[in-house]
Amino acid sequence: MNLQTMMKQAQKLQKEMMNAKKEIDEMEFTGKSSFVTITVKGTKEIKNVKIDAEKIENDEIEMLEDMILVATNEALKQVDKKTEEKMGKYTQGMPGLF
């Protein structure tokens, strides 16, 4: 295989990787914990926090904080999972590149 062919293949692979990353960045992921729902973008930017106020009482603030934490982490794990699914074929087992 000559150098020019290798360079073309590398450029094609880079373009595919960037397209896959863009697709993930534009997706939304939702994490839920009881009456808290968190929506994050594929960029890990929190887009929305929804609390079902009918299910919470004033003395449950600490529990609410914990639920927000759990829901946020769940949504972020979904981003990581999707990123690994789509980008894993490019990184070949080298985590943390994206």
C-alpha cells in the first residue's frame, strides 16, 4: 500500500469519526430518578431539569438533591455509552479519546 492511499484512508476515517461525533453531540439523553428527570445533550451539557412538584414535600429537599444527582449521572452515562458504541471502532479500545 502506498503512502497516498494510506493518507486517503486516514482522511476518510477522520471524516467518519467527526460525523459520528457530531451525531452524538446532537442527540439528547434522559436520566430519571423517581420524580426528577434530567435531559443532557451529547456534549454533556445539561439541557433540562424537570421536577414533578406534586410528588415532593418541603422536608424532602435532601432527597431531591440526591435524585437530581442520580438522574444527571444516569444521563451522562448514556452519553458515554453511545459515544463508546459509535466511536469505539475508531479508537480500538483506547478509552478517553472522545
